[in-house]
Amino acid sequence: MRAFRAGLSLQAALLWRSPGNLHVLATVPLYTLILLAMTDASHQAGLAPNAIIAPTLMALWTMALFTAGDLIDRDRHDGTLEPTVATPAPLAQVITGRICAVTAASLIAFAEAWVVGLCFGVHLSVHHPLTLVVGILTTSLTTACTAALIATLLVLTRGGRPYQNSLSFPFYLLSGIVVPIEVLPHWVHPISRIIYLSWSADLLRSAFRPEEPRQLPMQLIALGLLAAAGLACASVLMRRVLDRVRILGTLGHA
Amino acid sequence: MNAIEIRGLRRDFPLPNGERGALRTALDGINLTVGEGEVHALLGPNGAGKTTLCKILATVLVPSAGTARILGRDVVTRLATVRPLIGCVFGGDRGLYGRLSARRNLHYWGALYGVPGHELRARAAELLDRFGLTAHADERVETFSRGMKQRLHLARGLMHAPRVLLLDEPTTGMDPVSARDFRTLIGELRREGRSILLTTHDMAEAETVCDRATLIDDGRILHTATPRELGALLSRHERIEATDVPAQLLAQMGTRSGVTSVNTGPDGITLIEVTDQDALTPVLRLLVDAGVTNLATTRPGLEEVYLQLIGDRGMDVAS
């Protein structure tokens, strides 16, 4: 746990000193405004929670993809990966700690979207506060686990920026965070359900609906399984990648 | 038990643009032993294999063949027990978090080495003070000069008080005062009983701080000895440096038995090499009798040994 805490604290300090890494948060009010304007123009006031939740999840995913996903590759570029690997601390724990710091910082997006909503005259009623809290926690956890997998995969793919770019908007659409999955073609649904954001979006939206969140257990199981799968893949892959780069001698390559 | 024990160590790298399967040998069957408490220099030009050897010992690179042990533990199979024992200083501009302060960097690296929370602050403060960085402890590392970064690298390597230190070009970029302080530090670390493997280009540094030095080139060890023995290896000759030696005496010197060479440089300094101590005294007497009073006897420096053994290639990168 010491390595996890060290990673968490390091990344928090880096984010504080490099606010540029949080640039995604600057886009959240704009996306929120656009989506709220669309719901207003189409007289769909009931979709207001979607307009608040969507930019939040988009920010979480973007931060996972671009900031957390870049961690290992950036460390390699900056020459800090070699000395980190040379310490007795497990790299997976250090990286997980750092990713959790990034994910925690992304949650600011939720407050931003909420405030913009208030400014727009949207007063959301939280009918199931516990569901909202559990939804935020499980979404953060799954985001962190998925980001760990992305970070490891990006080490294998030198120059991964095009992959990162191509994984942003398609995921927003496929996961149903902008447009509900039900609106998408039927054959897309199974693909959407592999993406954790689709479960997160449903779970968070249900907290704002008066009806009982009956899907909550299934949503939590799905998110838990996807988080576990992401973390397991990341751990195995990270060990293999480390062994491979130590053999190839590319650990310190920028 | 030896601090470092290397047997038949080999490391091949695939050629970046070569044919499939084509390899470049960075280390070619290295055998090297560094005793506990010893300061050992690894001297060689760029591309000689010094950094590759350090990386293998630091557990961040796997050898192609052979074994390397730190205090009896294999660096490939016993990572968990080897890593806490070693402190690595790879040096250079990279390897630190530039956006963070020097103090914050040290806290982080100390935590990764398992230094308990309450000791981190005290240890970091002590090292910042030891390396003259206290006044800049809370400034961003990216604003540091190269020499300051180098000192911070050294502080980082000592955060967990390792028993074995691997220093890869530790004084690169340091000003002369810092480099002198570094040599003092090495003496202190030796007195604390730490074993040190130091790679360097700086012959004076190796000569001043090391118990033994190994000359390495093209992945092979050329020779291992004390700096003094290495000096004797190349030239067992004593040498006399003198100025204002009369031309007639110079001609006479060249024909004397025991005198191997007489050369006068453009600066007017004459270098007379003699075969041994017995030949030295008569030559000195001859010079003094001729009224030459500005003279000194010298021994070959490690730099001359190094350049002689490496050959004309000097600092060129090995192909």
C-alpha cells in the first residue's frame, strides 16, 4: 500500500503543478451547455440529468485515456520509468495509485456540470442519493482499472496518440452516454455493454428517476466484473511488458 | 562476500536497422569483482558498455548470458532482494520529475524504497543539506542547472542508504567545486562501508577516489588494477619535466643509457623518460649541474594509461 500511496500523492502533486493535464475539465461546462441547450430546444426537460451526466462521464473517460493512459509512456520518455522499476516498489501499485489520483481529479467534472445546470435553471432532484454515491464510486473504480489497462497497452504501441484519439468520440456514442443505447441499432447493444460507461450512465441516471433502481445489482455486478477484468488484464500485461522491455532493453527508450 | 560479482556477462542488442537476427554485442563475457567497501571505477569511451553493465546491475536490463550478483543475490532471479540493496544514479537531465520540487522528488523516491514516513522528511532534509541544495529544496527541478540535477540524482540514490551504489557518470555537468565536493562525498561513503561502482570518463576522478579501476572498451575488459598499478602498466619509466634545457645537453641526453626518450614541446617543456629509478638520479644531477633548476619528476597519469590502451579512438563511440 505504501507504493500505492506514493503514486497517489505524486500524481496529485503533478496535477497541482501541471494544471494543463486537467484541460479536459475546461471543456465540461461547454459540453454541458450544449447538451442542456439541446434538451431545452427539443422540449425534453426529462433528459436534463442525461445532459449533466454525459459531460461528466466524457471527462472521466478522456482523462483516463489521455492523462492516466499516458502515465507509463510519459515516464519512459522523461527517464523516470527506469529508476522507478529499479526500486523494490511494485510498478502496478505505483501506477494504480497515480491513476486513482487522476480519476479523483476528474470527478470535479461532476460538480462543474451540476453548477452549469443550476446556472441554466436546471434543478436536479436526487431521488436515490445512495445509488448516486455508489454509482460515482463504482464508476471511478472501473475507470481507474480501465485506465491501468490503457496505460499498459500504450507502452506496447509506441506513438499511441492516434489510438487515443480514435477511442474518444466513438466510445461516447457506443456507450450511450450522449445518446441512449436504446436509440442505437440493435446489433450495437452487445458492443455497448462491453464498455463500462454504458452501465455507469444507466446507474447514475437511475439515481435521478423517481422509480426504484431495480437494475442496480446487475449494474454493480457488471461494473465490478469489468473493473476486475481490466485490472487483471492490466496486471498480467504489465508484468509481461516489463519482462519484455527488460529483455529487449527498451525500458528507457523515449 | 563480494559486493558485486560478475561472471561471463554478455549482452547483445538487435541492430536497429540491421538484418533480422543481426546483433550488436554491448558486453562480451565480462568478469568483474567489486569487494565490500570498495570504490571501483569503470573507465571507457562512449559505447564501451559501461551504462549497459550498470543497467544490468540495476535490474532494469536482462543479460543475454552470464551472471551478476549483488552481495550474493542474482540480479535476474532475485529482484525483490537485490533492489533494496542498491542505489542507482543514472544521471543526466532526465530521471526526475521536473515539475516537482527537489524535496518532493526525494520524498517520492524514498517512499518507493520503503523509507518510513517519519524518516522521509528528515532523510530528505539531511541529503539536501549534504548536497548543498537546501536553499533550492522547494524550487521546481526543471529550473535547476545540470550540475544541481546531478546532485539531486545523487541524493535520490542515497535516500534509502543502500549498501551498493551504482553511479553512472555522476559528475557530468558538475562545476569543478561540485566535482571536488563529490570526491569528498565518495570518501565519506567509503568510510560508511558502502561499495561503489562508478563509471566515468574523468581520469582524475578515478585516480583520486577509486581503490581499483577497470578499463573497458568495446564490451570487453582490458585491465583491472589500482590506479597506480595501471600507471605502472603502461610505463614503468620515471619521467622528468624540465624547462630551459640547453640544446647541447638535450642532444647529450638522447644518447645516454637509461634514457628512453627526450621530447621538447612547443611550450618549451622538455619531457625526459628514463627506464628506472637508477637511471633517474644521474640525469637529474646532469640537469642541475647544467644550471637547470626548474624541473620535476612525474609518473604517468591514469589518463595516459587509458588513452594508450584504448588507442587513438579516444572518445569516439564504438561502432
